[in-house]
Amino acid sequence: MNCIHGILLDCYTAAGMNLLPDIIARNPMLETLRIHMYNPQTIAQTNIQGSTSLSNLFSKIPPGTVTRFEQLSVGGLRLGPKLPLARLRHLKALNINFDEKIPEDMWDFLREEGVHLTELCVCAMSGALLDYLGSYEGLERLKFHTNNDDAHAEQFYHEVLPKHANTIEELWVHPKWRAGPVWGLDTHVLDRLCRCRSLTELHIPVGLQSVSAVAEDGVVV
């Protein structure tokens, strides 16, 4: 079994997950890797075992082996002690659903290596991510969760989005509690969106400007 080009797993049990690093190592032509865990008990079990962290998945690949990962989608895993940055040079699509904060050196690596993603889905926004997205053109699909940093919102709408105005087709801006109002739709944001010539699908918060505070029990006031 050394000719696999894609592995797509929806995991509801941890059985057999410890075999994945060996399978990945034996398939140097692997281009697509999708592993998502949906059962909280499974996630807890694999985290204790340490068998399916992102860093561990690539740990058995022999040094010097050229890999061609183009699509990576992972959820419910830990990052692990060391990110496999060298394995990300050929990425085109990245979906990372982590509770952990993504280290800035990952975005710095992609920027410095000239990796131009066409699809990206992340759970958190950061300055390093914005700097990376603003370093190139050609993004087609972007999904992310907002934070409470108005400066990040300004940078995204006024510096990052214009870089991809000719290519962006899908844009999902998911608000979080206490998200700054400038993440939401207003006349300035609408002006930027109208310049996106290829945009066909838009998900964006409306009315954040009227949300003044969120109480401890989650009630908007």
C-alpha cells in the first residue's frame, strides 16, 4: 500500500489511529490528507496517547523524502511539540480546526517559502496570519473566526482583502463574542466587498455595531 494519493477520515473512535504515521510515511505521493475527529471521548483518548497530533502524523517520514501535500484538513487534534513545516511547501488548501493557538512561525514559514494558498479555513485570526495573507495574491476561498482586535479588522478589510479582490470567490467571516464592531458590515466594508469581482458566496456579520457589551452569562446588552 504505497500508491495512495488521498486519505480522508471522519473518526468516531481512536482504533487504528496509531497506524497513520506509518501509512503516511509509506505513501510519498500522498497529496490530500483529511482527518477530523468528532467524538469528544475519541479526541481526549488520542490526545492522551499522543498518536494523532499534527506533528506526530508526519514523524515517520524519512529525512530527505520529498512530499507533495497539496490539501491538508485536520480537526480535533493537538498541534504537537513541533510543526512539520517542511511538509507544507506545496500546500494549496489548508483547513485547521484547533482549539490551540496556531504558532506564528507557521504563517511566517508559508510567507517566506512563497506558499500561496488558494483555500484557507482557520478558527483564529492573528497578526502573523494577516501578514501572510497580505504577502500574495490569488486566494479563492477564506473562512475564519474574528477576534476582538479592531486593528486586525482594519488590516484585513483595507490591506488584505484588496490583494485578493480579483480572485476571492467565497468569504466567511464568523463573529465571536466581543468581536469588534468593525468586523461587521458597514459602508466602508461594503465598498471593499463590491471590489471583489469574483465573489459568489458571502457570510459576514451584520449589526455588530449595535452590540455594546456581552454579560458574563452571554446575554447581549
